[in-house]
Amino acid sequence: MSQLIRDQIFTFFVMFFCGASIAIFRQLYRSYQKEKHARRSFFALQELLFWVFAALLTSACLYYADYGAVTFHGSLGFALGAFLWYNIRATDTTIDSDMRESYAKAAGKQRV
């Protein structure tokens, strides 16, 4: 395998995990927002700060992986990482709610 292909694979995986980490932080931020109902002006400031953080993290990952070059395989890795994280979490949430329902039914049958 040539050095070029190794570098492209490295860039792809760095950006994949960068996209997944941005998706994780976004999900944590949204759950925080649901619990804490801030005023509208403070909400806008929090949103701005999150996206500044996301831009800085993405820039750092881009610089680390490919010296700041935006490439197709880097962009694909970023998008795929975020996409897979959201789909895995949606599946996990569905499984958790199904398990809670089955546990509640089983507990209800035992008490009768």
C-alpha cells in the first residue's frame, strides 16, 4: 500500500471520529437544553458558542489529519461519522424504550 493511500485512510478515520464527536457533543448539548430552559438571549449565546466550539474542533482535526486541506474523503468521513452516530443512538433509544416496556409488562404480570 502506498504512502498516499495510508495518508488518505488516516485522514478519513480522523475526520470520521471528528464527525462522531461533534454529533455526540451536539446530542449532549441538546439534552442539556431540554433540561435547562434558558432565556431566549442566553439560548442564542449558547448555540453560538457550541458552533464556535464545533468549528474549532473540526479545524483542529483537519489540520492534524491533512494540514487543513478539505478533501472529499475527509468530508465523507466527517459526514459518515455524524450520520452513523445519530443512527446508532436512534436505534439504541428504540431498543431502550422497547426494553422498558417489556420490563414494565413483566413486572405488571408478576404483581397480579
